[in-house]
Amino acid sequence: MRSDLASVQAFLASVIPGHAPIPEDPALAETAARFVTGNGRLTPAAQVDIYRRQFWLRHREILHDDFPALARLLGEDKWNTFCRDFLGAHPPAHAAFEKLIEPVPGFVATWSGLETQAERTFAADLSRYEIALLEVRTGPDAPPLDPQKLASLPEDAWERARIVLHPAMRRLSFAYPVHRLRKAWLVSGEPAVFPDTPSPAHIALYRNRELVTHFEELEPEASTLLDLLAEGVPLVPALGRLAEPLPEDRQAHVAASVGRWFQQWTALGIVVDVDLPSSS
């Protein structure tokens, strides 16, 4: 009996992810009759085919829920083709949706269903952004920065103080402003079309205290500084590493802007703590 069950499971696992209707394949239809009884309304092949269609519909629905802007950009026919190609290349093997959607940016970056590399780059940026939105919405929380802790720090503390960033915040860089375009398409109802030219963008994607997700556009130097802080580099050394390769005018700009950046990140809840290691 255990062997029979294993055979049934192996057969279903092999045919359910398939694209072709099972009743149209005589060999599969014959095999289905060995494992499934059917009923008065459905042949064994038709019964198994219901599971196959439900499998595809369910996973296409998951992809649409997680990538609504990408689906709108591609349009219904191309979206169906994309889902078929993606699920064929990455058949679901995990219950967790994170594992299902993780390969989407890499897949669409080389997908032959898009005509140009510019379109593939844009679609990859867009899908990375939509994954980040999910991560920020469901990520861990952290209490806001205590103003008294900042006020009590000695002047020399910033040489070794590590800035703690919100664990759900994501720092992203794109070749295209997908964050603004997605909002225009899904919130304002503007037509979803590929942009004509690249326009590089750096953003911090974060969740405010009301648990609403927002993006904050960053200057390139501010984005680099956040990256260094996220690596655990203390503020003053991070500023030194940031400024060293910059021309003098950009060094002056960073020096004039860092106070404003820090105040802004604190107010937005991006900075949640300052860790001052022991000097001993």
C-alpha cells in the first residue's frame, strides 16, 4: 500500500506542473487511469487535469498579487506567458511565498518575452521594488529612537557610535524610477508603459509608525552613507570613507547636508538607535 501511495504521489508530482491538458495526451490519460478512479462526470484524466489547472491558476494568482505593477505593464496575454515560463523554469518547491517570488527579478532580467534589454532591465527593477514592498510591510518592527539617548551622547561618541537602522527598511538603487511609476499606475491610474530613457534613482523604502509604507528619494551620497551605516561603520569613519573619493564640491555638499539627512532619517523612523560600544 505504501508503494502504491508513493507511485500515485510521484505520478501527480510529475504531471500537475505540466502545461498541456492531460486528456489530450493519450499516454498520460492511460497512466492516470491506473491511479485515479474518476467518477460519473469525469474521466480519470479529466479529474487529474483539474488539479493541474488549479495548480497553475493558484500560483499565477500568487504572482499577480505580489507583482501587480509588473502584471499591468505586461498586459494579460504577455503576463500569462510570463507566468507559464517562470513557473516552468522555477516550479514551486516551497510552501513559503518568499521562495516562490525570489527568482522573479533574475528571471525577467533575461526573459525572451521582452523585446529589448532596456525593457528587461526595467522589469527587473520593478519586480525588485515589488518584492521590497512586501519585505517592508511584513518585516520586523523596532521602537523609535529615544531623543534622550541622542542628547546624552558625548561629543567624541560619533567616532565609534554605530547607527542602528530600522530592520524592515530597504535601500534600493534602480536604473529607472520604478517607485514613482508604480505609484502613478496603481494609485493614479495612469497607463502602464515602458519609459523611454533610464533615470537612475536611489531610495529608502520604510514603514512609518502607522505601519504605512513610504519611499524617500536619496541623493547618491546619502544612499552610500546609509549603506556604510548598515554595514556597522560608525558615523564619523563612514563620512570619511564616503568623502574620500569625492571631488571637493561634493565633499562640501556632504558636510553641509549630513545633519539634515540624519534629522530626516530620525524623524522618518529609519534611524532607530545609536549603539555606543564600550571604549575599553
